Amino acid sequence: MILPMLIGFFLFTYVPILYIIRYCVFNFDGIRPAVFNGADNFIRIFQRDKSFWESFLNTLFLGGKIVIEIPLALLFAVLLHKGLRGTTFFRVSLFLPTIISTAIVGLVFSLMFAAYRGVINTMLMNIRIIAAPVEWMGSKWTALLVLMLASIWCYVGINMIFFLMALQSIPKELIDCATLDGCSGLSRFIRITLPLIGPIFRVVLLNAIIGSLKVNDLVLASTNGQPAGKTEVSMTYIFKYFFGYASRRVEVGYASAMSVIIGIFLGIVTFVYLRFSKRLNFD
């Protein structure tokens, strides 16, 4: 029963990785024979391609959304766990963006924040907060903030579900005993709830970090790197070189070299996070 999934995992995970590692030291356009060029691709990345590092910094900036996303997901989970009226409705509403295609989310947010007749501009002008339409996608930082909002809206629901499952697994007797001993709600949350959901919290936070650093389709569907490539992130930058997208010629070897660098960075981040969280007895 597991064999078909293992075959698919091998074909669509390890084979592409080997393909990328093979061609990262070649000059290859996907059609003509590959020409070995040694470390030239990596030298180009570190010495001549400033745009790659700008896209890398944009990726790190968008990754900062987890500072908002994770606490917000935990807050929603705690509120839903209390079993208040309308819990089912809000649970479905908050989880709904998760099952919507990320490309559709990017398109919807680009239309909402459009300068001409966008919903956000129209609403802000009606309540007299702004006097004229704002070019949300015309500036690097406002466009990145829109992408951050879209990403938080898209992924906060799935993290909320994980936290809700962790909260429901806590024995109710522990909470009742702490209440009888006079512990306040905040004290119970810090001393009992957080330690018991620690293993789930660790996994959720790791997935959020890695997922934030691999954002791709959201950017392509909303800004496509505009204005003037200032909202490009690492994955969209690599994608465009790999497939010759947006007036770039196909450079499979160079895109593979960039993928190797990003893969190494993700590996280092994962290793440091696991060691750090284990040292803190996070689990």
C-alpha cells in the first residue's frame, strides 16, 4: 500500500534534486548539449548577480510574516477551543482560504488592492482615510505588505487547525486540577497548555518558516515581481530562469546553481532551528 506513494515521492523529489545537482556546474539551456563550466554559475551568483540577492532579501522579509501568523493562529485556536457560540462557522471560515488555490488568492488580492476601483481604495476613500487612490502595487514596500497580508490570510487557517488539534489532546483533568489550585487563565496557558502543545508548535513553526522561504505562486499570480522586479523572491527568480519566463532566456544550469544555494540555506535554517528548539526543551 505504501509502495506507490514511495515511488511517486522518489520520482518527484529525489530525481529532480539529482537533476539539479548534476546541471548546476553546466551551461545548459535545455536544448543544446550541456557544456561544463565548473564553478562559473556560482561565481556569477556571488559576484555579478545583485538581483538574486535582492530577491533573497525580499524572501526573508516575507518570511517575517510568521511573527504575526503563528501567534494569530494560536489565538484563533484558543478561542475556538473554548466552545463559544458559532465555533463551527468560524472554524470553517478561517480554514476556507487554505483549500483555495494560492494562485487564486494572489489574483484576488491584486484586484482588491488595485489602484483603479480596487475594493480597498474605494473603502478607504469612502470613509475619508485617503483622498486619492493609492498605488499599492506601484511601490516595493506596499506591494510586499500586500503579499504578506495575502500569505497570512491564506495559511493562518491550517496552522489554527494544527493548534486546535493539539489543544483538544490536552487532558481536561489537568486544566481542572490547575483551576482548583487557584491558577489563573494566563498561568494555566503558560505553565500547562504551551508545554503540552510544544511538539505540535515545533512542527508548525518549522513548516511555516520553510513554507515562507519557498513562496512562489502567490507572487507570480499577484505582482509577478513588479514593479521593476522589486518584489521578486528567490523562487520566482529561479523559476523565470529555469523556464525562460518574463523575457529571460532559459538557463537551466544557472537556475540549478541558484536552487542548490537556496536548498543549502533551507537545510542550514532547518538544522539550526531543530538544534535550538531541542536545546530549549521545546518538545
